Amino acid sequence: MMNRMICTLMAAGLSLSAFAQKADGTTKSLAKAGEDFAADAAKDGVKSAFVSHSAPNALVFRPNPVNAKTYYSTQSNEKNLSRKVDYARVSRSGDWGFSSGGYTKDGAEKTYGQYLTIWKAVANRWEVLMDMETTHNKPLKVAKAEFVEPTEYFKPKYGDEKQIAAGREIINTTEKTLNATLKSYGVAAFGGFLAKEARVSFPGYEPVIGKDKIVAFYNSFVDKMSLKTTTANKAPGGDLAYTYGLATIDYRTDLRESFNYIFIYERQADHNWYLVEQIYTPAER
């Protein structure tokens, strides 16, 4: 079906790039939106890019959550940001997804890091719904791009506020269970909540990919972790969800630090929800 659509567009004289700019339900189109954002940030400035690409209710973590348009209305329009889309997913409902990858910022001293952006399709256009960045040293490895297309399309014809609230509560309950398990068993508890190819972006470290590597990573320096969920939301397709909130980490060195976080969950074949991506950035008190 998708090949026929592309052939039709080509026959009509339209470019593939013009097609990809629209939110057509594919991960390819979302990745293109991320690339367009990066190009606009480089050409027109970071402020202009966020203002033009963000939904009215979008949140950015700089470092604490704030409305994107409100935050950038007071910022200078720097042309110092470079981003690359390394990983992207779209819900089977075709109207919700996320992308992540590496970034660099030029200045007196160049900085490097990772970002995670949640997108929502509005009027056939991808808009930024949430964005978080975290820093690390100059990367030693080149990330391999991975864009995962939804395997099917599903979107309920009807969904009232009661059903939407019930969906959110499922994700809230999942994260409450994760938090309770972390309190009882420590960070080893993540082993029961991580998808096989999950990803973690934590300040000071390049992305950690893979369930076993993530558990070993947490165990290497974290003694305890507790989560305070601010918001949970689930895609209409019922396969992807996100939470954000505050994580309090007790290190093995007897120090404590707080982080804002965004977690992405995926409903797996066993009907349970597992973490597929996590990002943390230091919270400002």
C-alpha cells in the first residue's frame, strides 16, 4: 500500500521529501519532521524552530518543565544547535511518536548530549509535544540510525474522556508498580520492566542500549531510586505511552540527586508495558 502511494506521488511529480514532511502515520515521516526541525534550528535559529514546530501546550525541560513557546519567547535566537535523528517510533494509531538522537551546541565550549522528543500529529503535521536534553562528553561511538515502522494500523473510532482517563491510569499503575518494586529490590527491579532493546540516556554517559547493559549500568553507581510521576499518557493506538516526573537517586557514594525524567513504554506481546526509552536531566530546585 505504501509503495503504491509513493509511486502515485512520484507519477504526479511530487518529491519524496514533500511527502515525508506530512504526518502520514509512518515513522519515516516523523524522522523527517525531526530532520526538518534540525535544519530550521541551524538556518533560522533554535528559538524560531521551537516556536514554529511546537504544539501550544508543548513542554521543554530547561531543565525543569516549562511551556515551550513561553520559554523560547524570552530566549535569544541562537543558531548553535545541531541534531541528528538516531531512533524513532510511531504508534499504530499514526498520530503519536517519539524520536531521539545526539546533539551538539556550539559556543565558547562545544557541548554534546542526547535528546528525546515526543511528537503529536495535528492537522497532518508533526508537532513537538515534549522535549528533553541531557549532556555527556564528546561521543566515542557513531550511533546507528533505527526507524521502527508500526506493524499495523489501529485507532479506535470512538474514545470519550472516561476511556482516555482509564488508559492513563493503566500507565500510572505500571509506573507505581515499578516504583514500589524499586523500593523493595533496588535498581535490579528495572530488569522486570525493560524491553530487550531498551535505551537509557543519563547525564555524563553515552546512550546505554540493551536490557542487560542497562541493569548493569544502574547497578554500577545507583543504590536506590524513587519515582514521582507527574503525568502519564497513552497513544490512542494503545501500544505506546509516556510518563514524566521526578526521579530521586541515592548513589552508592552516599550522595543524593534529583532528575527530571521522561520514560517511553511499549505494550508487548504478553500485554504488559515495558520501558523502551528513558532520559534524565538534572532537576533545578
